[in-house]
Amino acid sequence: MSSPLDEDARALGRERALAARRERASIKRELREGSLSPAEVLARRMDDPVVSRMKVTDLLESLPGIGPARAAQVLDRCHISPTRRLRGLGDHQAAALVECIGGRP
């Protein structure tokens, strides 16, 4: 079965997806290095389509000292689904998340 998109549209889609993955990787790297805070990333969640599609779990696991187990604990404490993306967080959930991971730059 052939695709409804022509090859040019598919190539453009691949380029855009690659650019989005690179930008999310850059954000995660900046979180790891401490040059970007989780609060700053959460503030961009409604305006930046790349940030909005980032999973909350990925954000947490990018922070130093937080692995999969601790990320799951934070999500449970904040009553956030592990499959939730940043855009899907409400204002209260985002504030609770920042409070739970507290004190991180």
C-alpha cells in the first residue's frame, strides 16, 4: 500500500522530526548540566511545540540524581501519570512537580 504523502512531504516530515529530537536532546543536556532549570522548561510547555511533546519522565530523568525509580516516586507523589507529556500538565501539577523536585537550579 502506498503512502498518501509524496516523497518530498515525507522527507520534510523526517527533517522536522529530526530537528525536534535534536532540540529535546539539547534541553535534556542543559538540564543535566544545570544551565536550564525544570521551572524554565515547564514555563515553555504551552508555547514551544517541541517542549510540549516532551514526556515528564524524560524531564525528570534528565536531572542529576534522578533515575527511573526516583522519577516514578516523584510522579506518584505529584499524582502525574508516567505517560503524561509536558503540555498535558495543569498549572497545579506543574507547580507540584517543581515543589517535589525542589531546590534544583
